[in-house]
Amino acid sequence: MFVSTPEEKEIKNPTAVLKKPSGSAKHKLTGHSHNPLSAFCYFPDGVDFETKSSEEKVVLLLRRHPITNIPWITVFVLMLIAPFFLGIFPILSFLPDNFQLVAVMGWYAVTVILALEGFLTWFFNVNIITDERVVDIDFHNLIYKEVSDTKVDNIQDVTYKMGGVIRTIFNYGDVQIQTAAEVPEFEFLAVPKPDRVAKVLQDLVMEEEQEKIEGRVR
């Protein structure tokens, strides 16, 4: 059973904070963080992207849950300590000492490159929810990325899935967004607190509909 914190009780509707974009209100939201490595952040500080307008507010910044980094971190650690076992298993004993040193340095270079690739892939693959749209940034490598977005009023349905023991314990899952736009579906994979992500999206859709009724659409 989840118990609401005082901060969550104070601001139950995430879109209510849109009317208070500055000051201490946003810092009282559970999930707001100054940590640039955060995987779940309400109203993150200093977040920008190429197509963001000056009046647009970033409501949520999402990355895959940090626990999803365990596989590549494990490989990195194993590769890091592997050369220390050369004394027990002299695989490179047939090479001169200088060549062995070069081989070990090459091994560590490959190890660092693999670790850097794993980190950058996690760090730059982000899902952004603003008060106007949903943005999905897929970072494939240093020279190629794919950016898709759709307006909030194109969202037709939001569902989330959180199955399995690990996902339940660490509270992360997938959020699927059905749209009426050119891109029919957006998927936020393995993001923290998928239920809250879905609630934020649903509230933003309702807020957008209310703005249309009141004639406040930008």
C-alpha cells in the first residue's frame, strides 16, 4: 500500500503547478530533483531541447530506471578485473612483456568505450512531457538520434504496464500512449513510477480540453 507524503497531499493534481511555474511550489513536488542523472524529475531545472518554445514548460523528464543499467555495469566490472587474472591464467605469456602491456592497455580502452556507450545510451534516451506535447528522443549513437513528438491534444489513450517481481519492487514499468498523430503510438520503456506518469498525462489532456472550452489555447 502506498502512503501519500505531505508533499503529494499538498499538490494532488500535477497540472495545478503549471499555474505556479516559479518559486518554491515546484520544489515541494515529490520527484523534483536538481540531480542531472535523475530518471524521474518533475519540473526539472535547466532542461531544454531543439524545438522547445520559450513559453513551453517541461513537466516531466524521464529516463529508464537506473536498475536497467546493471547488465552493462556488470560486464564493465568483469572486464575491468579480467587482466588481474592473467597471472593465474597466463593467456598472453607467449608475447613479449611490452606487447603484453599494449594488449592490456587496449583491453582497458575497449572496456572504457563500452562503458561510455552504455552510459550515454541511458543518459540521452529520454522521454519529455511538457504542458503542450510529448517528446520521445532515441539516442542511437554519437552521430544519430531520432526525435518524435505529438501535441497533448492528440493523445487518445494512456496505459501503463508493470509486471514481474523486480519491476514491482523497484516501481518501474512501461507507459503506452495512443495518439491521433502521424506517429500512432509512443512508448516510454522501463520508466520509474509509470502510474504517476500516466496520471500526469491524463491530467494534461484534461487541462488541454479545459483550455479549449475556455478559449485559452495558445
